[in-house]
Amino acid sequence: FMPIVVESTPLPDFENWSSLIPS
């Protein structure tokens, strides 16, 4: 699962929304 957030922000940021989105 890859939200649009990844396109706007660096890969490391994925850990941030990953904590908010249980998956």
C-alpha cells in the first residue's frame, strides 16, 4: 500500500503514516 504521501515526501516519511495506518 503506497499513499500519495510517498510522492510528496521522502521514503523515510512512510514510517510516520504507517504508524497511523494499521496495515
